[in-house]
Amino acid sequence: MKLSTKLGNKIIEFDVKYSNRKTFAIQIEPTEKISVYCPIGLSEYTIIEKFKSKAKWINKKLLDFQKIGYIQNDRNFVDGELFMYLGRDYSLQFQLNKRFIKPKIILDNFNENLLIISPTKEKQILKKALQKWYREEAERIILNRLDVMKSKFNYQNIEIEKMIRQIKIKDQKKRWGSCTYKGNLLFNWRIIMAPYSIIDYLIVHEMSHLIHRNHSKNFWKMVETILPDYKKRKKWLKDYGLKMDF
């Protein structure tokens, strides 16, 4: 069911989804698609009134997406398209070379270019090759930064090394990282698009979960002890995370 109401001088349309739940929730996607989740039987009038009561938050969320400059992740993988890597935008440069068996990725830091030399222009092949390169870079850098961050936990004589079972780079759509009860640390390969400071924040966040399984005060206190400016880093990830994909 679709409903609409006026917020300020703008008519906002949203989808209503009933389910066996007790709470009222609003979800706003980067495409400005708005969904409302509510208990079965809630009247249209009540839904609209509850929606309007969240007007300030809704408008802020929509404005945030506009400020971020969020764009759809439809890429053509041609010259000039920008791809983030370690917090910087790199211009994609394509070079067709039939002598190559498969695409090769070359990072040109000096000119801030990401060069793809490939025997084909097929979009899906280029996308797959670029994602493979990002994933390998993520593994290399995350493992390196993990070794650096391990020493930061020594302030409490915590043997963090013994708590880590495995480290995996995953294709996680909705999470930047996670820590399992078995001690596995999982990281989204897309985090390699963020600056080192943000990668370090994610690593410290997940390593702290080895000791504090939830987001308790003690958990955040540990994160803050290691990274006093963690709130700033956390906000960066929230603000710019939507751009880190293709």
C-alpha cells in the first residue's frame, strides 16, 4: 500500500508494509525510497500522523543523501569513471590489449589513475576483475593493519592474538565487518575504499568484540581508549559508506 503526506512544502510518498510486529519503523534508502513498517491493523490516519511526527529526521536523512552525492552503482567501466581507493578518487583508464589473457589492474598513485589493461571491453568481466583486485588489496592491507592494531590492546595485558581464530575478507552487503563467537573476524572488501583511519576504526571495532560481545559502555570505552577520536571515524563511515561500492 502506498500513502503520501506533505512535509514542509514537499509531498512525500511512502510504501506501507504491515506485519506481525509491535513497533513502527521507517526505512529510507539512498534512492529516496521510503518504507514504513507497522503492526497489522494500524489505521492510515495513525500511520500518517506517526510519519509526520518523524518529519525532522526524515528531512535530515533525505538531505544527507543529497549532500553525500549518492549515485546509483551502475558503472560502464570506461575512461574517466571515479573509483575510491583508500579515501581517494581514482580515474579509471581503460586500455584494450588482445595479447592479454585476462584483465590486469595497475594503480597509478602519481596520476591518481586506475588502469585496466584488458583483452575485452565486456562490462561484467571488467567488473569482476576490478572487484577481485579490490578484494586482494583489502586482504593485504587489513592483515597489515591488524598486526599494527594488535599492539594497541596491550594496555590491559589482553592476549588478543590468541582470541583470533580466522580473518576473512567477505562480500557483505549490509555490514562492514563482524566478529563471530568462534573468534572469526570478517571484513567487507569494500572497506578498502576508505582511508586508513577508517579501516583502523573498523579493525579496532571488531577486535573489541572479541572481548565485549555487544555494544555496551565497556565496549565503547575500549574502542575510545585505543582510538580517542573514534566517533569522528564512525561518522565518516556513516556519511560516506554509501559511495563505497560498484
